[in-house]
Amino acid sequence: MNPAGPRHIPVLGREAVDLLDPRDGGIYLDATFGAGGYSRAILDIAGTRVVGIDRDRSAIAAGFDLVDRSAGRLVLVEDRFSRLAEVCAAQGISEVDGVVMDVGVSSMQLDQAGRGFSFRQSGPLDMRMGHDGPTAADVIAAASEADLANIIYIFGEERYSRPVAKAIVAARKEAPIETTKALADIVATVVWPKPGEIHPATRTFQALRIFVNEELDELHLALAAAERVLKPGGRLVVVSFHSLEDRIVKNFLVARARAGGGSRHLPEMNQAAPSFVILTKRPVTAGGDEVSANPRARSAKLRAAERTEAPAHAAAALPAWPNLHDVMRGG
């Protein structure tokens, strides 16, 4: 199959599909469907089947034309990628040959001012990848100063998180903070970058987006779910765009690729067999041509691994960082 229409090329798309190694008769999960770039490339291999997942309803709707052209080989599901095992079960699929993930906000979402992801265009302070739950404006209005500082520091790695939180709390007493421009202007009063550095609001916007969408929890859960649904020899390929995401992927694969569960004091006890073999000793990064064509590719890192015959490891508890539901409840 060679679907007609515009070809969206994801960052590190060729490298990701090469490592996924799709084959005739295989079933693959495009866990972050987006503009469908991975799905198109996989469907170019005769006999493949793809289940595409995206929590963004507009991405699913935009993919219906590709579904129509796929002759039954592509199914799209509106859901969170953390629920990929449940999505497979609902489709009657017990195991898959590969899972590919492109983690974080998409270029399509960033480019739509009405979605509220970018400070470069004024729009409502929304930032939701899906269409439910609290918006960024809701979080800004409800969170305590301490919670805001923690969110901005942990998820944005912003060293001026406390002054930013203090400025937000002071400003919201005067008027609700409901637009991207309003928030960016507030942050710019306390963060003064040197020439050539990123926009002063970059880290705060990143933090709120990650927090509103529970992105890091989603990634933890999605990696564990992929481990459960991949068949022996199946491959996991993940592209991430900042250090927080890449660290989670790296630590997950390192833990799963070695015998674990015991300790140096009790080395023979509770040892779990490796469930993955790492295929990328170092993360794959974009070349100069791709970075020139798409500056967002500069920070991209790709990691891949192949599933062994060992049982899936027990899922670890989620990190104890600020929780969306607790913050909105004032807990």
C-alpha cells in the first residue's frame, strides 16, 4: 500500500520505522498517532496492520481519510496512550509486533493558537491535549503558590520557579489569567534571559502543559503497558523531546534490560529476567539536515529495545510529584 495525500514526516521518522522493522503480517501500535506519519510508513509495508491511538479528537478526525484508504488495515482509537493495553484488548488483540511513541506536544497543537500551548500566539490558556479535565487557566487559578512553584520547578526545571509562582499569585488577585499572552507577560516580569537564551516563559509553559496532561505519568504507564503487549521479538521505539521524558525512557529500558529485583546485599533473591534487549546503546539524534528543516528536531532523542521471552516486570509506583487531581482539590 502507498496511501495518497500529504506525507507528514515525524522527527527521526525514518530511523524510528527502521528500528521498528515492520513486516508483512505484523500488528503495530502507533501509540501517538498525531498526523499519522508513523502509521503511513508502517502501512507502506504490505500486510501490516496498525492501531493508532491519540487522545486528541482532532488528530483522530484528521486521520479518517487514511483509515478509508487503508483497506481495513488501520484502526484509530481516541484514548490515552497509557491505556494501550486496554485498547488492544478492545480490538481483540492479545499481543503486537511493535509499539512506536512520539512523546509530548505535536507541531499541529503548537501551531493552533486556540489550543493555548504556545506563548508565541495569544490564545486561551488551555493546553489540554484531549478535550476534558482542567485547563492550564484552571490550574493557574486554583493552585497554591507552593504547588505552582513545585509544578514549575519539577516539570519545567525553571530555577526561578518561586518568583514566577509569586508573580502569578499576585497577578491573579487583580484579574483572572486566561490567555497565553497574559501568562507569558507575567513570567517575563521575573525571568530575564540573557541574549540568545530561550523565551523567559518557555519553561513555565512546558511545566503547565506536562502537568495539565499528566504527561510523565502517562509515559510511565505507557512504557509498562507496551512491555505487557509486545510479543517476544517485538520492538519498542520511543522518540522524546526533553530530558525529563528521555530520562524516564532510559531508566525504564535499563531496568528492564538487566536482571533486577534483588540488591547487592541479597543478589540471588527475587531476580527478574531481562524483558528487553536495548537496541540503541546511545540515543539516536537528528542529523544537521533534519535540524535545519525542523529546529524542533534538535532536542529529539530516540531509544529502542526488543522484547525478550521473559515475563513483564512488576510495574513500579509512579513518582511522588505534584498530582493534578490533588492540586485541583487543594490537597
